[in-house]
Amino acid sequence: MIKFLSFSIFALLATSTGWAQAQCNIAKTVESEYGLSFSGMKKEVPEISDTSLLPKPQEKLSSVRLLKSAPYVPDGFFFSLVINEKKDTAWIRRIGGFASAPAFFGPVPINASMLVGCKLEK
């Protein structure tokens, strides 16, 4: 009983802290390729200011959580990837910062095989 309880608590912590994405290839690739951190992105990616270029709500979209903000950084950035699997395309969504306004960047090309091991949110 104690072993099961310990495992359950570990699984809950792993999921809530992002450890569950450790095997998500696309998260690792995007985080390193674009240099995502709580302070922004190192690689310049076009920001989408024209909302008609954003993914449409009727499209079948998924998302993957990427980096969390650093602890004790209340105005740090959080990132996720909005994915259109049919078009092998994704957009980087950034939220947080001083004004906490969401912003979309991309599109960035992806490959469906990169989604293996990812916890997709529909």
C-alpha cells in the first residue's frame, strides 16, 4: 500500500511539474532550436500580428506545453506549441511577461513522428 501511494504521489508530481514531457521529442527540439527560456526566445521567429494567419478554431488542433517560467520570476514567459497535425505545422504560443499578453510566432514546420511520447492537449 505504501509503495503504491508513493508511486501515485510521484506520478502526480511528475505530471504537474512537466516531467511527463521528458520523452516528448517535439518539446525538446523546439525548446533547444528556438532557445526558449523564461526571458524569451534566442532565435528570431516572426510574430503573427495578422489574426487571419492564426490557426482556425474549426481546424483539428492540439497543443503541447513547453517550458515553464523559472521559479520566483513572476513576469517570466510560458510557452506552448499549437499543432495542426494534418498540415505538419505548429505555432509557438507565448504568454506571460510584464503585460502577460499572449503572442503567437511561426509557423514552424513539424513532423508527426515528433509527437510520439508527448502529452497532447486537445
